[in-house]
Amino acid sequence: MAAGGGGGVVKHILLARFKEEVTPERLDQLIRGYAALVDAVPSMKAFHWGTDVSIENMHQGFTHVFESTFESTEGVKEYIEHPAHVEFANVFLPLSEKVLIIDYKPTSVN
């Protein structure tokens, strides 16, 4: 079941908990900035986000989820190195209390 190789769709998942001092207005600016990366980074094909709505209380303090879609692992690498992403990360990360990032290739069970 190993997902190897560079080709095929890759989902880039970022879980975040923001610092207490981040206002709702500032958070809205951050989310809009994150979404704008779709237009700035050619390898980034889609972006979705949301807040935790689970009743299981297993979020470990994470409040927001951000999902970006790429065509390949090479596309994720291009995104990470892209100047627009670097600039955004330098704003986003200092406002985050904690972050968890996972990249995966969606796999169906046949």
C-alpha cells in the first residue's frame, strides 16, 4: 500500500492553532493570503480550508485545517520553494502557536 513515486495528485494538509493575539480580521487576511497562492504558484491547483467541527474532541488543540492540491510531489516542492509561498510562510508561521503538515497521495481501496 505504499504510495511511491512523484506523479499523481498530492494533498498538502496543514493543521494550525493560531496565537491568542491573532484577531478575526487578521485571521481573515491570512486565509485570503493563503488562498491567493493558488493564482501565484502554478503547481498549486486548489485550496480549501475550514475549522474543526468534530464532536470527538481529539483535535489536540488544532483549530484550522488548510488543504492544497498539487499534481505531483514535484509540484509540492515547487510550491515550498516559490517566493510567494516563502513570503507568505514568513507571515503565517510566526502567528501560529502550532502547525502540523502532512502530504499524502489519495488512494482508493479496491
